[in-house]
Amino acid sequence: MSIKRICIDPGHGKNARDYWMGANGNGIQEDVWVLAFAKRLGHYLRARDCEVFFTRAGEKDTPLVKRGVVAKVNHCNLFVSIHLNKAGVSSAHGVEAFYVTGDRPSIQLAGRLINTVTPLGITSRGAKPDTSAACGSLRVLRDTHKQMPAVLLEVGFLSNLHDAQKLIQDRWVENLACKMAATLDDFFASRKSARIARIAPSLTAGGPIPQYG
């Protein structure tokens, strides 16, 4: 069995001055929520025989330059960065996922992750190239996508009351973690099947496989 290694990147964290660097709204602190969710997701992934690595396991922020290193040093074959969104207007809502332009495996993963969230009551804003993100390109994706499919997922808007009410429900969050683990595991399986399909023709290119017995 091929080894399934996934790096989960809980966004942001506390800086050197002990200030949270993520967004906040409707009683939710992004840094706290994504870390708790990442740990729940990790639990369900391990139950599916995945090896799980975190870019941060506590409150302190991990510098962006080191987040991709965690994934590569541990020879991960999947990278997912978890975030929550915030807007200046409370009407902005929905889940969105970012990928590096032209990276087909990451595009496929982004779509699957969005399709995991939307049945749970959060509207899709679509999968988008990271150049359309507010800060331009996303360092964690640029540092990892050449080695593994890499996606940054904004689960919902904590500045939107509808999204926030979902995000604060333990049962909803637990359900999302469970379903997302299944999505990631299925993605591993689909990539393995695709590799086998590519290899199979080359095995028979020289003629029939000899039969022994």
C-alpha cells in the first residue's frame, strides 16, 4: 500500500508579541478555530491510515517560509491549508479554495473540498487561482505545489452571521472534519488508480504477459 502522508496547515497563530494574526468576528478567532479543526481532521485521517503532519500544533505562528518545509521534509503527498475568511461587509459569505494556476491535481482537489463543504449549508464561491487572492500569490501553495497537490481552503466567512452560526456548532464542525477526511482519502485513492491506469499499458506493450504455473 502506498503511504498517504498529508500536511495540514492551520493558518496564522500568535506572533512574537502574543497577538493573534488571523481574523476575528462573531465571537470566532480564526487562529483558534482552524487549529481545533485541523486536529479533528487529523483524527479522522489517522483512522483512515493516513500519516498526518501539522505546520503548527499550538498557538504560536509558524513563519510562512517554514510551512512548506514541514510538508517537504516529511515527504508529504498532499498539502491543505485551512483558513476562515472575513470581509468588510457582513453579506459576503461562502467557501472558496485557492490553487496555483495550471496545477491540475490541485484544481481537482480544490473542487472536491468545496463540494464537501457546500452540502453542509455553506454556499460555494468557487475554486480560484491563488493570484486572485487578496494578497496576490499564496506562499504556502507556491512552496509546495510542485511536490504535491496543494490547496488553501477558506471554509467560510466569520464576518457573516449565517456562516458563523455553522462554524460555532460542534456537531457541524465534527461532521465537516469527518467528511473532509473521507474526501482526502478518496483523492489519494483516485490518484493511485490513475497511476495504475497509466502504467498498465506499458506492462503489455511488448506482447502478452507470460503465464507460469
